[in-house]
Amino acid sequence: MAITIKEIAQKAGVSRGTVDRALNNRGQVSPLVKEKILKIAKEYDYRPNSAGRILSYSKTKSTIGFLLPCVDNPFFDDLILGINSAISENDSFKIDTNIVKVKGFNEVEHLERIKELVASGVKALGICTTDTKELRTYINSLTIPVVTINTDLTNTKRLCYVGPDYRKIGATAAGMVKLMNRNKDMVILPVSGSLKLKGHNERISGFINNLEYKKSYNIVETNDDANIGYEKVKSILNQNRDINTFFIATAGAEGPLQAIMESNLSNISVLTVDDTPKVKEFLNRGIADCTICQDPFSQGNTATKILINSIIDKSFSHEDVFTNPVITIKQV
């Protein structure tokens, strides 16, 4: 059986209150005493008592802050359902959420809104944001737990990442278009949301690097905006009729899909991502051949549970969690 706070106190020659303060970073404990307590706790495999933690955290409320680029992006609807479900499942801890919703990937706005969340006193952060130097520097300056959701940040002290393995999704997409184009040379138009996101870059590179193709046009960047995607893809298709393969890896996929439909191109293959209502509509109409989904509910649910544990247990750590993709094909 793991050691208790009472037993740690006896071995360290201090009160149980001192042990509690040292283990939970509450109040003043001398550095030497704290070091001694932590050494004993580690040596004897101390594990916080769940019932005691529930009792402690049922007395006060803590808030988890979220920054999500979910405005006009229905992918995040299920992710938010996952967040709310995790909060309901852990209602004994009295955890609130503050979900800040933004549109697109303006790195200045993202950073400002994250700073506002921190200033409001949130105890932990779940963020889906741009992989920029300024934002990474700020995240590394924080002392509260941070979980990156759906897309990761490079070289940061975040607690963990919860989301897809985008390189594998890109490789899977490459395998799918190979199957769809067995008897023809592929001339590809890749469409991505925002190349400011680490995940979006990894997905496209995983796709391109696992293909043998006749020609690939420059990546179309839509900022996950359906109107931008429609105009850009329509303009390209008006001038380039040789394109026969599309990887629409962006929210707002209905924009590029509409442009493809209006182009009246024949013998084309279209692969997209996610299973939003609009994507399902184009699948049912036969414009898209298949889509690769990434389980947003699980991402929100898992990330929130990890953040709750990080608030309750200051020494909590967690490995990255990769959610599994699901492939949906059009009905023939």
C-alpha cells in the first residue's frame, strides 16, 4: 500500500499540514523541508487520496479556460460537447469552463485572448492555436497546466497534446487517393486550412510525401473559410483543367467542393476531412468520394479530464493522446 500523508509527516518529523502544503504548493514551507517531504513521497510512491481531493475541491470552484477557433467551424461543435460531458462526469470537483471562441487563426488575436484567460484566473488551459514563436514563448512562461487540443505547439512545456497524428492522417489520405486513382496519373490540388497550424502542416506534408504523382499544384490555404476556399479553388480550376485529384483538408470544405462541382470536371477524385453536415451533403451527392474523420468529441472529453486531474493533483503528468481516424465513403 502506498504511503499516506500521516506517514510522510512521521518520517519527515513535521505536521500533516506542512506535508499537505509541500505536496500541493500551498503556503510557506522551507525549501529543505519541502525537498525532504517530496523525496519521501517519491520513494514510498505517495498517491493523493481521491476522496480527500474531492472533499477539498468541492469547497471552492476552479475554472478551466479554452481557446478554440470554432466560430463558423462546425467541427468544434462535437469537441465542445466532449468538454461539457467531461465536466458533467466530474461535477464533484466544481470545475467551471470559460470557452473563448474565435474565428480563424489570427495569431495576434489568439495570443491576446489566451492572455485574457490567464488574467481571469483560470487554473488550467486547453488551447487549439497557431504555432508561432510569440505564442510558444508565452505558453512557456506560464505556471498553470496547458493541454494542446487538435493541433500541437512545437517545443513547449505543455502538459500534453490530445488530437490526431496528422502525419499518419496525411499518409492515410495518400493511400486513399492511390486506391481511387489506380489507372491514371494524379494531378493534385491540396487544400489546407491554415499553414500557421502545426497539425495542418503535418497533414499536408504527410499526404504529399507518401504519393507518387504526375504533378502537384501549390497548396491552397483557406484559413478554414468556405468563401475563401470557394474563390481560390474556382480561380485555379478556371485556368487549370488538368487537375484530377483533390485533397480538401480544411474546415469550410463546402466552399472548395462547390467550386469543384461547378467546374464540371469529369473523372476526378475528391478526398476531404471531417464529417460535418456540409461534408456529408457533398458525400451523399457524390461530389466527394470519402472523408477522414478525427473524433472531436473524444478530443474535447479526454483533454478536459486531463486538465481536471492536473488541477486536482499538482504533480500530475500525462503522455500525448492520439485519437484514431475514421474513414467514411460515399454511398454508391
